[in-house]
Amino acid sequence: METELLFQIAAVGIIVAVLNQVLNKSDRSEQALMVTIAGLVIVLFLIVNKIGELFDTLRAVFGL
């Protein structure tokens, strides 16, 4: 697994955590929830891209 991908996921997690805490402290829990969901979607898009590459590699290896 590439370290760049891990750093990107960690960066998104840190940014989401900070924004979540700031929004919760200012009584904006709805926006905090939306930020958390947006962060989750961003990370899922990063991972889905890599899973697609994995399946392409498996197809090439097994000749399917």
C-alpha cells in the first residue's frame, strides 16, 4: 500500500476531527455531522479507486 494514500486518509481524518470539535463546541452539531459524513465520503472515494486498481491487476495476473 502506498504511503501517500495513508497520509491522505490521515490528513482528511485530522481535518474532519478538528472541524467536528469546533462545530460541536459552537452548538452546530448538524453541520458537524455533515462534515463527518463528507469526510467519510472523501475517504471512501480514495479507497474505491485503489480497489478498482486492485481488481484490474488481478484480472491482468489471472488473464480474465
